[in-house]
Amino acid sequence: MADAKVIPFDDDRSRSGGASRPARRRTGAGGPGSGRGDGSAAPVSALPGAQVPELSGLFPEAGEGGQEPRQDADGSAAGGWERRIAGGLAFLRRRVTGDYDVDEFGYDEELTDQVLMSLLRPLADKYFRVEVKGIENIPSDGGALIVANHSGTLPLDGLMLQVAVHDNHPADRHLRLLAADLVFHLPVVNELARKAGHTLACAEDAQRLLEAGEIVGVMPEGFKGIGKPFGERYKLQRFGRGGFVSTALRAGAPIVPCSIVGAEEIYPMIGNAKTLARLLGIPYFPITPTFPWLGPLGALPLPTKWTIQFGEPIPTDGYPPEAAEDPMLMFNLTDQVREQIQHTLYKLLVQRRSVFF
């Protein structure tokens, strides 16, 4: 694997001179690169993404109009299995023929809702038992930038944050995460990240998403946070030079601090094989009490109890346009966000009864 290069989020340069964005493509019945069975390209919608009509889904719980399905005499839902099978077949048909929409970043809302969220939800609800607080601090419409701490050796905290926002917000809002370019160099992971709505952690993409009214998530600690030793858990690393603040100021979007407790303990990192990491071209090679000693079994995360709390939003629309170029203002706002996240982390740690309960 080539050496991973992290594109700093606070780098405002245009990416036209750097690494090009991974190509968006869909494979339909017409062969590789084709969108539909007849060989024509599948539609690509501009931001904000076209709303996909709500389906009964692969696993519908209610009948049309939100009403409970009609019950048979034995108490079972009439036609329940038929609707599920029909919904599943319709979904597969659209996948095969390419009859579905993605936005200009490659985000596939139907696939995310019907498949990816369904796979992640049991992990969030049953395994980590994520408790969400302060969801009302995320606006019901318009753009907002969620800034969260990053930890856990593997970036499961970003995925759990995505589920927390969508499943708990009254408006079922979707979170668009900003990720390092390493994510988009990994086979399969690259495609899934794009389909789930995530993009490179650069100011250009972030601003476009915010101005389009999307909820954008960023974890400014980057690899410094996710790869820190277990002995430094819940101690925030540097937030860079405040690039996320500059982007929020340009878009006039509020900044919502977010604190995540529970992710630090899923893979207690007690060592780092730096030589092996360099050979593999990755930022670090973690050594935990179970990995690599137990092989694949050691990759199983510990079932810790998580809490995700969204703090009060910090408005940015009251600043003049030139404020985005003021380094002192960016430093002060960055420090304010960082201190609010750190204070909330300490508060949640004091309140929790146990790492696992």
C-alpha cells in the first residue's frame, strides 16, 4: 500500500492541483461504468440531493400512511412478508439496472438508508448501546458543522455518530463526514464511504456541503486522536490551525461541539509497531491486549457503553465575510470549541457508572 497522506482540513487550497477526487461510477446491467441496462448513464442529482420517495423498505414495520398493518385472525400481519419480499425485489432491480440517484459526491441515499444503516444500527443499539443527548442542538434544516473528538484505534466513532444523528433527529437528517484521503485509497472502503455520503476532509468540499444545507461532521484530531495510546484517553489532541472554523464562517453555518465517550476503550492501544506501520503505509499499527495475539478474534471491539452528547451550537452567521481570514478569531473559536468538547468529556466520564454498563 502506498504511504497514506493526510490532507489537512484547514488547507484551503483547491484540490485541482492535488490528488483528484476518486471517480464516481455505478455498474449496471450495461457493464462496467454504465448506469442503466440500456447503456445510458444513471441520473446524478445536484446538491442538495434529490429526495428518494420513502419506501416501505426491506424491513417495513408499518403499513401505508404509518398505520399498523391489517391483522389476520391469528394476530399476524396480513401481507407483511409479501410486502417485504416485494420491497426487496424492487430494491435489487434498481441496483441491477442502475435506476437510482447519487449526488455529485457519490452519495446514494437509498443504499445508505436501506442497507448501510440497517447493518450499523444493531452495532449502535445492541452492542455499544449508544445513548444520545442534546440532539435538539442540531438544526432541523440548513447546514451545520458537527465537530467531535476522535478515538478508538479504528474509526467506528464516526460511523456510530452517523447512526446517532439519523436515528435520533426528528427530521431524520443525514451526517456527511469528512475523512482523510487514506479512506479513499482503500478498496471497497472507498466505494462504501462515497455511497454513505462522506468525502475528503478539505475546505472546498466542506463548504459546498454546508452551503447546500447538509449536516457535516469533522474530527479535527485526525490520526493523532484515533491512534493515541490508551494512557492518553479522553485527552484531546491538537485541533490544527482552525480550518473547520474558517469553513463554517464562510458558509455562515453554526458549529455544534460533540463529545463521544466509550470509543476510547473498544481497542485499548498499548503499543504501536511503527516499523510495520511504515512498511504497510499506514499511520500506525496498533497493539492491544487482544491484537494481534488472538488473530482475527482480536479485532473484535470490546462492548463498551457509549454516550454521544451534542453541545449548544456556536453561531457564525453574525460575523462579516472577512472574518474567515482573521487568524485570531479562528484561534479563539477553535479553542472555544475544543474546550467545550473537553469539558463535556470530563463531565460524562464523572457521570458514567462503568465502562461497560
